[in-house]
Amino acid sequence: MRRWLIVIAVLLSISIVVLWQTSKGKENQTLQGIYLMAFERSDFYPNVEVCPPSGTRYWLDPASIPNLRAQLATLTVDQAHALAYQAVYLRFVGDISNRGQYGHLGQYWREVQVKRILEIKKIDSCQ
């Protein structure tokens, strides 16, 4: 009986450590994926290159990207809709937040802040 209690205590301790490690944020990460910007949305899907994107999504803080609107506007011919809806492939260096509630109405588990854009390009299949 005592042996089982020790085993359970060890397994519980390992589980707590794993959960704690997976909930921590990371700094200076090189990330790539699809970024969708629309009304009340700023979705970043890491490691996704096809549309429609699916899987884990992070809130990408648009304020963390200097001149974001200007960069997005250069990628589209239709300037009227350039800022209403945009889907781009984005590769950048940034920080991933700890787990929490982020973005519009707290719908996102993590937030990404962009430090430096490495590549940005239009994805025609998402338009």
C-alpha cells in the first residue's frame, strides 16, 4: 500500500512539473505560419502553410508590428479591403506569452508579440 502512495505522489509531481513547463511563455522564438487579420480577429496559426488554417491559434498583437498596415497594404491590389481582411504567410522573431486569456473577449490562450519580421507574403488561396 505504501509503495502505491509513493508511486502516485511521484506521478502527481511529474504531472505538475510538465503542466507548469508547458504553460510558460518563450522569448525570442522564430515562428512561421498564417496570420489572419479581420474584424475583431488577429489570428496567428503557427506552423501552418495552407488555407483554411486550423489547429492552435494565438492572438497576434497587431500593435507589436511597426507599420503593419503599410506592409499589408503593399501586398494587395484591392486597397479598399486590404485592412478589412488579410491573410498572409508570416515568419518572424517574437515572444509567446504564458497561458492565459488574450485578444478579443479573451478567446485566445496565448499572445504573440512580434519583435522583427523576417518574411511576409500574400497567400492567394486564403483570399
